[in-house]
Amino acid sequence: MRAAPSLTVELLTEELPPKALKRLSEAFAESIVDGLRDRGLLQAASTKTPYATPRRLAVKITHVLPVAPDQPFTQKLMPASVALDAAGRPTAALRKRLQALGREKLADLWPDAIDGPDRLTREPDGKADAMFLNSVARGTPLQQGLQAALDSAIANLPIPKVMTYQRANGVSVKFVRPAHRLLALHGADVVPVTALGLDAGRLTDGHRFLGRRDIAIAAADAYEETLAAEGKVTASFPARRARIVTQLARAANGATVIMPEALLDEVTALVEGPAVYEGTFDPAFLAVPQECLILTMQQNQKYFALADAGGKLLPRFLVASNIATTDPAAIIQGNERVLRARLADARFFFDQDRKVRLETRVPKLASVVYHNKLGGQLQRVERVRGLAGDIARMIGADHDAAQRAAWLAKADLATDMVGEFPELQGLMGRYYAQHDGEPAAVAAAIEQHYWPRFAGDALPQGPVAQAVALADKMETLAGMFGIGAQPTGDKDPFGLRRHAIGVIRILVEGRLPVPLSDLVTAGFGAFAGIPAVRRADAELENFIYERLRGYLRDLGYTATQAEAVLCQRPARIDLVPARAEAVRAFAALPEADALAAANKRIVNILRKAGSDVAVAVDRGRLAEGAERDLYEAFHDLAPIVEVDCASGAYTGALMALARIKPAVDRFFDDVMVMADDLAIRANRLALLRDVAQTMNRVADISKLAA
């Protein structure tokens, strides 16, 4: 099939919200493509190229048909018994239905019933015949299909906030920003569609300062190149981003550019033709913690900070300007002047905050709302302090240091610096604690008690920090579960899933030998005397085990391997990965499938037997042969498994099971467990119970059975 022309659609607007631009662009392009594809207007080789600049959303789609192909279709009308009378002639019901479809002539032509592409047929439909209309649906013209796709794309854009504005003719329009032009080209032809009160044409505008207005785009495929040449606009978001990265690296002159992905995307969304310039600031500002300076540059000014090879901030910065010029002195000086004021504010906050000891700020937390059912931040701090002391005893941390760190952990919320930059909470607490002369472990714990803050984040280091971090997370989990504020569906406003994963990671990766139930009990214990909080130990433990299941999957274990371990609800979750690894190694053994199936059979037998199991195995009642061989095999194996488990050698414990497979196989081949003699039956059930306990000492291997 001959390749159809490309289609380019552009909405030219006022400056779009930079943080939303990338998402808006992707949604706009995807929606138009989907709308055209649904209407059969795209050839199989069609591709899309989204474009996004501060003032435009656009997309180029290749291989777009002017008219969609006709599509044959078959439509069931009604049962033949209703459509035809006893003589086989069309009834009034059939005539009425055909008239509604504009095919009434087919009734007069029955039984031949062929009128051009339309055909009326009688065909089997299950147990009875039915009347069917066979016809051809005319293909959708591009103008009609694009209009529908464009309307849908605009209506469904993920707009952060809609604004209402009036066009020159007084018509009110709702969109993310005022729209000025609509471009729609199929090949070299304008597609006459409308949107937001605009008629489509071939004109667009270039760069606000460097380009020109009223740029005519000759054809859809010339859009990007024409904008670049005549409008000084790099329309492609990825190309513009890559251009900024290249210029940053060049301007850095060997220094490390601090460029988080979010900042890079936002800056890309702020410029149409980027040019990177270097500015400097007074090195005296480096006396302020560099995190404050970097955040000031990134958040307030969208600048890129520079660091040396050791990660130390340099008194230089880079700005991605929207104006490329051979004499950027005025641009650089203007940005330096603005940054100087911002850095002076940061230095003022830092100096003022250090005039007051951190501990004197704690009482001010009483006026900071935490939750209307759980009190203010000061009450929360008191709970976390007590909980940190309890957990410190569990993990062998310094009790007094843990309580001191917990008492000071939220104090920086009452500082000017954190008030200006909430992202610095914890970090500024560490700086101020160090300034106050607090012990190193206390200062570190103040910063690290928030860790891990996101997937893959660092974990708190040292027992004191671990104790405070666990206390902070368990207080949140217990409090929210206690008032019934558990996550529902995708909603998790208090970040409880993140807190649970944090608890798991601290215990597992920190190798802390603390039973989960002890942590949960201590967490709810911190709320003693608060009527709004009810005990929900089981629900919270289930929630954490469920997160642990996901944690194991992320480590590469299968759902079955994870379930084999977690169905036993192990108290020490720090040992869970080692158990899961043992299960994975066991599952690879040739004997694994048979042993898992036998174990499952044993579990089912014991479940059905109920209480008909002897207290202990009476060796004297065991018959010679398979029954006694199984007893001897497990009598020898049990202490080996116990020693391996006690030493944490779980893989060895499970691998040892392979040697008793022959004895298990012979037992089920030769022995009737549910013997008529009740005493023998009870004894054999007791034997199987002991066998199952040994086999499942590490994990429930019956879960591995197919």
C-alpha cells in the first residue's frame, strides 16, 4: 500500500505550566493518535512524534489516510420468527426496523434482498434463525476523525488547573492557558478543524524574542525544521533537553553539574531555544550548608549548581536562558543579582536559627497540628521518644541517646530554614544539633530518622539512628491503624506503605533481631490512654507482611517461594530473605517436586485427621519396613535440621531433606495411614506430624507443590 502523508497538529498558547508540560504533551499526542487509530485513519507503519515547548503542544503522525477504508459489517436485526410471517414475507416489525436504518427497500426485495452493498439474510443464530443486515460502513474522512480526536484530546488532558478566558468575539473558553493558534496539516493541505474557538491553518509563531510571527508551515513533515530555521525554536522536548545537557557539560568546564531529573525537565519546559550561561556568587555564602544553597538555586531560580570532584559546592552556577546572544553579560549579571538576594536570605535564616538552641524549640511543636485524633506534634514527639527508648533496648542501642535524638528530631520544624524549605527537615536538625554540641550519634539520628524516604534511599546508620527511625515509623503506623486510617486502594495519604517498607528494610538490611510482634506491641503501647486509638495488632502485622511479600518479589523471589516462607508468619523478618534463598535452592533440587507433593499430602492428611493424633510417636507400635525406616530417617535428620536452623544455615537445612526422599516414597507406597486400628492410626499420624514439623522447619515446602 502506498504510504499516506503525515499529519501535524499544533496548539499555540500562552506559557504552559512547566512541571506539567511533559505530561500534557504525551497525553495530547497519545489521545490524538488513539482517536485516529480507532477510526481506521492510520496505516500500520504509522508513528508519532510529540512536540512540546513552553508555548505549544504538537504532534506529527506519519501515514495518515485522507479517508478510512470502508468496513464490511453484519448487524443482527431480530429473530426470523418475528421478522417474517407464516408465508415468509417481511412483517411490519422488520419493515419498521429497516426503515429506521434507512434500508426499507430491502423488505420489498425479499427474499432476494440485495440493494447495492446492502444485503438482508436469514441465518442460524443458536437454536433459531435470525435476520441479519450485511452492509459496508463508509470510512471516516480525516476532517471528521481528526475533529473528534482533537475534541477528545483537549477534553481529557491532565490539566492541573483550568482557566477561563474570553476570545476577541466575547466567547468564553476553558483551557490550561489561552490558546492563540491552531495548526493542522495533512501533507501540504490544511485540515479544516476547530478547537478552543480557533480555526485551523498553517501559521504558527516562532520564539517569543528571537523568532518571528506568522511562520507558514509548508507541509506536515516540515514543521520541526521550519520552526528551528525561521522560529529559532527546538520543538522536540527530548532534543531540547539533550541540548541543555550538552551545553551544561560544556559550561561546567570539568566541574560536576548537579542536575536532578525533575529540575532538568522543568528547565526544558521553560525555554524554547536554550542557551546556558555561567554565573558566580560570593564564596562567603559557602559558610551556609551547601544543601541550603543548592535547594535555593534549584527551587527558587531553576539554576544548576556546580561541585568539585569531592562533591563540595563551588561558587559558580549555570542558568539555562531562553535567549541566545553573543553578549550575555546583562543576563548573567541579572541572574547573579537575583541569586545574591536569595543566598542572603538563606544565610540570614541559618544565622538566626543558630541563635536559639534546638531543644528550646521543642515546646513550640505543641501548636503544630499532627492529626486531630492524635494531638499535636509535641504529643507525637513524646510518644516517639518513649518508643525510641523501648526499641533501643531491643536492638542494644544507647537508650538515653535514642530518647534525646527522638526528643529533638522534629524541633527543626520550628526553624526559619525548614519553614522556607520543608525538604530540609532532619538535615537542618543535624546541623543545628552539631552547632549546639549534641553527641554525634544524636545529631546523625535527627537527620536519619526520616530514612529511607523513598525506594532505594539510604538507611539510618548506627543503632541510635535505627532506633529513632523505627520508632518514628511504628508510631505513625500504629497511630493511623489505631484510628482506622489504613490505605485504601491507591490512596495512601499518610505514606503508610512507605513507612512499612522502611521498617522492613531497616530490620532486614540492618540485620536487627527484633520480633515484628514486639515492635507492633510497642507501637500501640505508645498510645495507651488515648481513647481514639484502638489496638489493631493483627491488621498492622498483616499489612507489614504483605509489604514484605512485595519486598521479596523485588529481590527476585517468586510468589510461591515468598508464600512458602511468609505463610508461617516468621517472627524475625530479618531472617526472611535467608529463608527465601534456602527455598529457592531447595526448589532447584531434583527431589524438590516429589518432597513438596508428599509434604502437601501430609498436611492434608493431618488437617482431615483433626485431633486423632497421638501426643508422641510410640516406637513400639511402628511396623517393620517402610514405617520404621521413615521414623529412623527423620530421627536422624531432625537434630541436623535443628542445628542448621539455629545457626542460620537454612539452605543446608532444606537441602538435607533430599536424603530422606526414598523413605518418604516407600512409606506412602507401603503404609496405610488411616488404619482401622485407632491406636496404630494415631501413632502413624503422630509420625507424619513430626515429619512435617521437620520438613517445614524453614518454610512450608508444601506451597511449592504444583
